[in-house]
Amino acid sequence: MTLLNELEAKNLLASYSIHVNPGLEAAGPMEAAEAATRLGFPVAIKVLSGRIAHKSDLGMVALNIPSPDCARGACDRIITAAKAIDPDATIVVETMATPGQEVIAGAKRDPQFGPIILFGMGGVFVEIFKDVSIRVAPIDHAMALEMIGEIKGYRMLQDFRGKKGVDTNALADVLVNISRLMMARDDIMELDANPVMAYEKGAVTVDARIMLKD
């Protein structure tokens, strides 16, 4: 199986009308500083590799980088660590998304049922409580809204104690478009848009992982 790097995965999602935060590839510290300046600070800097899946666990992600000097330093640290695993590793510089409610949207190709679409709360809710809902693709907008409403953490997506709820229609669009992508590309075995930042209006995917069948 082939793991797309993050930029490739997010470009594929964007081609199916899934909103992602902008990112630029850079080979080294000077390019990273230039890319960060073009995008505007603060930025995130992450390893870009088809061989490194769990980049956060390996310390190959730096967030809220405030200046060119810090961008150069973060890039140098990440590239040095990454080259020990993947000599072809580069980095991606991305705009920092506005903080929102983190959710996960994804898919997996089941041998019996075909593409399965998944939705859940991000962070500890998906990792510890396994708070997810699933459907067999294809799904439509109404089915996607049902998925969103089924999770235990749904209350956190609604108006609560003065905090405005998130745009569930935008999240439903993400799920429908993932379903479209899985139906169109039978070489996609696994897909994770995680986290998706959900806002009062709109949603943006800030990280993605896609595994292709060889």
C-alpha cells in the first residue's frame, strides 16, 4: 500500500470540494522561511513524507511559528529527524487554522461492504471513547446529518452555555464529498480527515491521511 504525503492527500480532498488550509512544500530552512512569509504568520511546519504516518507522535510537527527565524529553526529540527527515517523527506508550511471544534471524518474500504464512511468527535472522544458513527457509501446530505446527530458528543456541536454551535451542514458536505471520492476512486483503501475544524460557519480540514492500494 502507498501512503500519500499530507500535501498530496489534501490536494486530493480539495479536488472534491473539501476545504483545506493552504500549504507550501519546502526542501530546507530557507525555503521554509520564504514559504511562511508568503503565507503569513503564524504557520504550522510538518514533515512531508509518504513513509512517516504518525508525524505528531514523532515530534515532526511545529505549530504557531511566529517568525522567519523560528520557521528556519523548526524546519531544520524536523528535517534532521525525518531524514533518519526517509532520506527524501521534505516539509510543508501551512497557515494556522482558527481554533474550532475538532471532529474526524474518514473512510475505509471494507472487503465485504465496500466503502464505509465514518464521523466522530476529534481528540480523546475518538481515541478513548470510540465515539463514531458509520454508514456504507454512497451517502447523501440527509444521511450525513443523521451520522452527525448520532454521536454521543453531538451536544458539543450545538449551542451550549453561550457558545454557538457549529455548521453541521458544512460537516455533512465534507462527509458527502468523502463518499463521492471513495466511490470514484477504488484504489483508496483508507482516508482520514483529522482534525476537521468545525466553525459556526464552515469547516476546514487541517490534516489528512490517505492510503492507496498498490
